[in-house]
Amino acid sequence: MAAYILAQLRFKDIAAYRRYQAAFRAVFAGFDGRVLVADEAPEPLEGELSQDKVVLLEFPDADEARRFMNAPEYREIAADRIRGADSVFTLLKGR
């Protein structure tokens, strides 16, 4: 069953976040996933939006999504993401 990671980010150190962003594709390529959305201008249709960026990643299953999030090579670059943005990552299970 497909699984998704929804990342919602509010920037606090854009230089640190851009370092993370520059390294992301090379690390992500080692996993069985796809970037479906990476939007730095999300448009709220209802309610207030408090994020600067929304990302939606697709994986074949929740195990692969967790493998990506916990991989040492991802955790290494995630240090810049953590410095660069307050983030909420949510695992969503598809049908």
C-alpha cells in the first residue's frame, strides 16, 4: 500500500535550508520514492496557512518511507533542514 510523507516547513534560516535542499536529490535518489509536490508558495483555500513550504513524498509502502527518514545519509543532511526550518513531518497511508 502506498505511503506518503507530508512535510510542512516554516523557514528560520534560509541559508541552512538551501544547503539541505541542494543535497536532498542525491540522497533521495537512493530510495524508492518520488517527490510529488515541493511548493514554496502554497495557496490556502480554507483556513490560515502558517507554512512557507509544503512537500509531499510518495513511497511504495510505510516501511520504505520510514527507511528514508531514518537513513544515516538522510539524517546527516537533515541537520541543515532542522536548523533551517521548523518542520512537521506526517506519515500518511494510501489506499
